Amino acid sequence: EEIALKIIHPLRNPDIYKAFGKKIGGGILLYGPPGCGKTHLARATAGEINAAFIAVGINDVLDMWMGNSEKNLHEIFDTARTNAPCVLFFDEVDALGASRSDMRNATNRFLINQFLDELDGVKYNNDGILVLGATNSPWYLDTAFKRPGRFDRLIFVAPPDKIAREKILDILLAEKPIDKVDTKIIAQMTEGFSGADLKAVVDLAIESKIPESIRQNRLVPLNTNDLRQVSAQYKPTTREWLQTARNYALYSNESGSYNDILTYLNLKK
């Protein structure tokens, strides 16, 4: 809904937004454990509005020659402006916008200043540009990025709930040789698993069936018990992230930016 308010609804209801003086686009920061669908959300946003989608990686920006990184970043934003409406997606955005107070290299500071300049839209027209940033570590991002007009919305992309886990398992098992797999049971016992964790569970279960299939010279299908055994032994990768996030949400959360983490963990500050 936050993403929709920024770009989907404005494109479908331009008169309402024009009357309120609201521009199309803005900045949203998606954060959460790895493998929980931040990139999928960005692609789905572009697909829903039939907009251009530009995915930006670290290597697309950083350059060994002084000044070239800032130039690359400006050209990326210019391309997005030319192709508006456009979703501009920065993965691992903290690598480009780490806190300046922790930096000793002036070159990196220049890049951050350029990034902030592009986001502000003072010199350039950013109307119709939705800038999505994804990070696993929002607490390392320079605080200037979170000011109004930049990444002024922080959205916690939590591990999938039970219904989502069941759907993910259905997708992962589609067209695989299976025999009476009850994804509801597996979804029930995989609380806290990311989408990537569920894929790992399915992959490990498949690997356990391959030697047997070779011995019998036929496909031995997966069943519920195979997935149950792997799930019981697998440690979700989200645990370490959630422990770190818990500490920030409890002790470095003066602005309330991480209240969604406390809600997810059933904690009260």
C-alpha cells in the first residue's frame, strides 16, 4: 500500500493527486532479512504499472577513477527521468550510501552527496520516478537519506507468514516429481524461514532423493516426510539478522523507524 500510494495510485488517479499537489514518485527503503522478496516487490511494482524498471547494482555505479562514480549515478537517474514513469531500484543501497561519519575516504563522501542531490529533485525533475532502495542493514545508511523527500518511507519486508510460505512451497514444487506433499504441514513447521530458506529446504530434499533414484533407475518422488526431515534440521538464515535487528529496534530507535521489527517480534519498547 505504501508503494501504491507513491506511484501506482497517482498514475491511475492523476486528477486526485494533482488537486492535492502530490507528485508521482518519491523514495522508499525496503529493509529486512536476506531472501524475503525485496527485489521481487520492486519488480512487481514496475510490472503492475507497466513502467520501466532499472535495477542498479554496485558495479553499475562504482568506478576506480575519481569523479566517474558520481557521473555514472547521474546518468542512471537521467535515464530514469527520460523513461518516466520508471522504477529505479538500488539493491544493497547501504553500500552506496553508508554513513559518512564512518568514512575516511573523501571520494565516497562525494558519491553520497551526489546521490542525495539526485534524490532531492531540486536541480532535476523527478516526477514519475519511484526510487526503491533495498538493504539488509538500514542502520548503516547515512541518516541524510531518510529525511523527507528522499527515502522517507521505510518498509519492513518480514519473513513470509504461514500462508505465504505455503504458496512459496507450491511454486517451488511445481513440475517436480512429488507424491502427496502436504505443504500446509511444512509451512506450519517453518516459522521464520525466508523464501530463500524454503528454496534451500526443497533443494536439500531433492538432493536426498537423487541417489535413490539413480539406484532404482527411476524417479523417486518427494513426499511430505522428506521435506519434514530437512525442515527439522535446517536453521533459518533469518535468525542472526533478527537478533541484530532486535538490538537496534530496542536501543537505537528514537525515531520509531524500526517499530515494525518490534511488532514482528512481539516486543514492546
